[in-house]
Amino acid sequence: MNKEIQVYQTVTKKFTADYAHHLPKYHGKCANPHGHTALIEVTFRAPEDYRPYPGIIIDFGDIKTYCKGIIDHYIDHKDLNGFEELLNDKDAQSIFNTVIPGTEEVELTVDGPKAIPDTGEKVWSTTAENIVRFLAAKIMQTPIGDGLVHIRFHETPTSWTDLHILEDDVIDVTTREDI
């Protein structure tokens, strides 16, 4: 029995970034300002009309130039909840500025927990899942962006989120420790 298979090769480069953030209205320790050293892995297939050298899918130097530039500019050594250029960026606004529908805050009182009604308030949600979406949006705008197929964003050494890209559509977000 013959099976037809499709194969494509990819190239991955790793970067690190130190950043601070907090999750407003979150019920847990991430509501407090804190920092991470992220490990970011970006994976590419050969971009359209890009042939740097026979046998090279994509030049590691080009990945470094474009991806590290974005990471350094927007993430590395930044407070993601207070970096003005990030707060004013159109891509960031569409990804991080979100409403938390259907949630209630809980206030602890002497008589026990008391629910505070949902106001539909917008929050600047700098979760790992949103950070990886933002990075993908920025990388896809570069000359090598159409070759991007995967980003893995390690918030900690044991926790990460994966973003898989098929052509121009995001097809899957797998979240760390939730599976």
C-alpha cells in the first residue's frame, strides 16, 4: 500500500526576553506586578520568493534581524502594562485591550465572599497567549513573515503556549499546563 505524504522542512531560532507585567482583574498571584524571563522559539518554512542560498530554507541571520528586533523593541526589559509605545500600537490594542465578559470579582468580607457584578470593563490582558499572538502579528508583517508557521512562548521553564499558523490563518493555540 502506497501512501502519499507531504513533507516540508522548517527552521527554528530561540530568543530570550525579560519583561514585567500583571493581569488586571485576575484572581491569582499574576494580578500583582511580576517579571518573567521568556524563551521564545520561532519556526519558519521557506517564505515566498525568498531564496538566500541553495539548501538554505531561511537565513538564521534574517530571523534574528526581524524577530529579535521586534522582541527587543516591544517585549525585552519592558513593563508590558505601562510601555507607552506598546499601549499605542494598533496591533497591541486589538490583541491586549480586551473585555472580560461574564466574570465577577469576588470581595472577601467578614461575612464571607461577596460577588461584585461584571461591568464589562476592558483590561490590558498581557497573558502569554496574547503576547504570542502579538508577536505573530508583528513578525507576519516582515519580509520573512509569510514563512512563519509556529511560535512557542515559554513564560517559565515549565509553562508555555504554542501558536500554530497555517497559511494566513491561526489554527490552534495550545496553552501550557491546562491540558
